[in-house]
Amino acid sequence: MKKYDVIIAGASFAGLSVASRIGSGKVLLIDKNEIGAQQTSACGTSINILKEIGCEDSILKSFTAAVLHIKNKKIDISLLEKYCTFNYKRFCKLFARQNRAEILKANVKAVEDSVVITDKGSFAADIIVDCTGWRAILASSLKKDYVNRKMLSFGIETELPYKDDKLRFFADPEIIKNGIAWLFPCGKTARFGVGSYVGDTKILPALKRFVGGYGLKIGKIHGDHFCYCLKKPVVKNLFLVGCAAGQTLPLTGEGIKRSIHFGIECGEIIQKILDGAFSFEQGAKRYEKLALSEEKYYNYLLRIQYKLSELVGWKLNLAVRFFNIKLVRKWVWKKYSSI
Ligand SMILES: Cc1cc2nc3c(=O)[nH]c(=O)nc-3n(C[C@H](O)[C@H](O)[C@H](O)COP(=O)(O)OP(=O)(O)OC[C@H]3O[C@@H](n4cnc5c(N)ncnc54)[C@H](O)[C@@H]3O)c2cc1C
């Protein structure tokens, strides 16, 4: 059996980030798809994070403003940090150049002690990282209830020819109940999406209604579930990063910045273990502490996510008025950008 120092399962935002920080040892990066071939997300994130990792050449359009549509009310939000939409395939290509891992296209199925079992054979490693997204394939093979299916959102989107200059979010039960819709411009096209906070997968009619409101018809669709409750980021000998560890933010469904942030931290800790600066246990403890350090903020956002569907009538008017106060918006944004 082939032996590696590190095996990373999943080569999207989280997996590529971990791999980018490991500069020594034998590393195997496994994904069931060609890297960058399977976009699931709207690919909207902060420009700073893309610059930090040298992937700014994947940017399609940048934004200094967003609009929150709550029913028929509009709240303009000037973004204190620039946001952008980017091309997923190009992003992965640029980011994948920054690691020296051996790449394997294979379906990972389970982990047993230090052996990762795939449809292309089994591979051993001292350190294993699960970055397989919400299914957390490896952790679930160790702990059957690792994924709580009640804490999953589900989103789909379609990219259509349409021009706009602002990122738009819609909290409107007439478009989707217990969820949110979005319109992310990409230049000559825009990504129209709907997401269900309660993990409802039958939301195609909602997407049709949403794009229909713009006089458009849906095209090719992509999407997936995503997990928004922080989970134990170390299970036995496994590190978990990104959606696998529930690191996508509740309410906004933002997981790209989070996956990159925790992926980089996890990769740097693994490098220290390889260098002998940390034992495995020390590294695991450090990552666990770091990955759970923002639990409080995740819980705040989760509470707002739960309350959003209750905002009707006078409560809605009050919420809109309150959020329209400039100082409130500034405070919220400051808190939000600190996570
Ligand atoms: C419709 C939608 C829109 C979204 N829009 C945004 C957005 O605009 N901005 C934002 O910040 N977040 C957004 N998100 C959330 C974001 O996509 C996730 O948080 C992010 O993708 C998590 O990254 P990840 O690397 O952990 O997991 P993923 O991106 O899900 O990657 C998992 C990787 O593992 C691989 N894999 C899975 N199973 C196996 C297996 N058995 N064997 C081998 N490989 C496997 C997959 O092929 C994939 O490459 C959106 C999510 C959805 C569903």
C-alpha cells in the first residue's frame, strides 16, 4: 500500500487551502472530480481573501454596494470591504498551482485507522484531512451521526445573461419561504439563486418564480446542501475543514472565506507537525481551539436565521427601520467582517 505523510480528501476551497500551506513531505490530494470542474456555489466573496492567496485573476466583477430586499422594502448597504464574484474553474486552477501534492481522481469511501479507502485502492497516511463538503465522508465513516441532516441548508442557482451593478439579497416569502434568494452579477451574466434554510430540496419552482420576475427562464442549474453548524473539527486522527466541519456561516450561507481561512490555519499546523515543532496531539488541540473560537458569532447568525421567517407586519417595519440607521449598519458590518 502506498504511504503518504498527509492525505487530503476533497480539493475545493478547503482542500486546496490546506494543501497550499504544506511545503514538505509526501502529500496526496484526492477528489472525485477534476479539480475546478464542479461549481456548486455562487462564488461571491471578499476581494481581500482572493488577493491574500494570489487568486485575484479569477475575479469577474467587483462590488462596493449590496441591496437587501425585504419584501417590497429595499435597504442599500455600502460594503466596507470590497466584494466580488469570481470564476470557479479559474480560481481552482490558480490555487492548485500553489501546492506540490500528488493529485488523484478517486471517490473516497471511508477511513480505517490511518488508511483511506477509495474506489482506486487504499492509501495510508499519518495525517488525514476531510474536506469533502457537507457529507464529511471520512468523518461519517468513523461516526455515523457526524452529519446532522436537520442542520443543513440547500441552495440552487442558474447563470443567465443579465447586467447589474449590485449584489442583491431577497428575504421574501413570496419568492421562498424559510430561505433567501440572491442575484450576483458577473459581468454580462448574473447568478440567480434560491436557498432553503430548512434544507428543502424542492425549490426549483421558487427559482423559476424568481428569475421569471426578471422576465427570464432558468438555464443550467447547480447547487448542493451546505452545513451551517460548527462541529468537532478533529475526530480521532482526522482534521476536518470547510463545510465538512460546518464552517459555512448561518444566515448568509458564506463558506468560501471561512473554508479558505480555516484551511490555511489547518495547513500551517500540519506543516508544524511535519517539521516536528508540534506533536500530532498538540496540533490537533490547537486547530480545535481555533476552529471553535468563533462559535459565539455563528450562534448569533443562527438566531437571526431562525427569526427571519417571523419578520412580518410591524416587526418587519421595525427591523427595516432599525437596520436603516447608519450607525447600526456600520456596527453590524464591523462585527460581521471580523469573523
Ligand atoms: C447554491 C450555493 C451557493 C453558494 N454561494 C456562496 C457564495 O456566493 N459565497 C460563499 O462564500 N459561499 C457560498 N456557498 C457556500 C459554499 O459553496 C461552501 O461553503 C463551500 O463550497 C465549502 O467549501 P468546501 O471546500 O468545504 O466544500 P465543497 O466546495 O463542497 O468541496 C468539497 C469537495 O470534495 C469533493 N468530494 C466530495 N465527496 C467526495 C468523495 N466521496 N471523494 C472524493 N472527493 C469528494 C467534491 O468533489 C468537492 O471538490 C454556496 C453554497 C451553495 C450550495
